Amino acid sequence: MTTTIWLPLDESKEFFTAKTDSGYVGCYRSPEAIVITTDVFEKPLPAANAARRMKKMIETKTKTKTVKKVTQTKTVAVQKTQKPVKLQTKLFTAAQAEKMPLLKFREVWIITHKDEFVSDCMNTEKKRLVAFTKEKDKAKRFYNHEDAKRSMNTLKGVVGPGFGLTRFFEKNT
């Protein structure tokens, strides 16, 4: 995997950033060469700050030693590890939604079990069959009736009877 870096020709700036395929790198223009950070950043400001830190580090090293020229190229792969956080909106019943005609709502199906709501079901990552909550706003939402019905029938077959479906509405943004 190779990385393409576009360097600006403007020689008036000592510090600048360059956009790569993976993000931004910080650059420092010295009298001898253009020095580029090996780290890739998502935004230009942290990349420019890294170039400033790199200049200070190079200047302190050159006072004691000579700087070696870097001829090795480094390929960097950026991976996003965090999952996006989804905003959970408040749930409304059909009667409550009818009282607010200016708002738009979408239909949401929630699996219930006696007086509780299913907050998580058939989760392979956590190896959890079902989890319950007393708060309806923390319940797992299904936006398709068939998916909700299929999950409810699976829970009925594995856990036992007592599961049901309830229709709620959430504000559509």
C-alpha cells in the first residue's frame, strides 16, 4: 500500500500540512530539506502542531549530533476503532403522537416481557441472549415489524412465553 502526499510549492511558510490518502501530515521546511511527520492525523491543526514539535526535537538533536537523512518510506494505515454513538430519542405512544400534529414521527417496535422491555437480545459480541430494562426509552428498537416479530418468536421459543410486541413512535429528525 502506498501513500500519496501533495506538497505545496509555496516556500514562504515554514510549517504547513499536506493532505494524504489517509489524512493530514505535518511538514517542516528547513534550509536543507522538507521534513514530514510519520503520524497521520484526521485534521490539519494537530498535524501542524506535530511538525512544530518535530522541529524542536530536531533542533535539540542537531546541537548534540548530526541529523541522519531518512530514506525509508513508511506506510500508515488508519483504523477507526470506535463505533458511532447513536442518539436515542424519547418514545411516544400513538395517543401522545396524535396530540403533536406539527412533529413527524416514525414507527418503532419494542419487545416487551411482562412489565419489562427488552434492552438487548441475541447479541453475539457480548454473548447475551436477552437483557431487560424497566425504562422504555432504553429498550432495543426495531424499525421493521418483521424483524421485531422474528426476534420475539425466537425469544419465545428459547426463553419461554410472555413476550409481546408494542408499537411506539419516535420523533423523526
